[in-house]
Amino acid sequence: MDVDLTDASWRKSTYSTDGGQCIEVAPGFTGVMPVRDSKDPSGPALLFPADAWQSFVTAVRAGEFDAR
């Protein structure tokens, strides 16, 4: 899939801390969620299907990935 991210508006989670391991997302693209490493903004971005990204976010909010 080829998506032009030139004018993407990237945002980092408000839960992120300075110097942490953070990702940024660029909402607003039909059918996909671009994701990149906040420490390497000129590096590559991954494109996840929008429904898969939403399932991931839902699982994170539900605590499914919490350390046990």
C-alpha cells in the first residue's frame, strides 16, 4: 500500500514521557493508521489496517498487555 505521509500530522500519546520508548500516530487516513518511532521521525512508518489498530488500542485500554 502506498500512502503519501508528507503532510501527515503526527501526535504522540499524552501517556508518553520524555526520553521514553514512544510511538507517534497520524490519524486521518482512510482505512489505515500510520505509526512511527518518535525518536526517528524521518525513519519509516508502519501502516496498520484501521480496524486492526482499533482492536489493538481497545486491548491496551482493557489491560490485556499488562505485565503479570
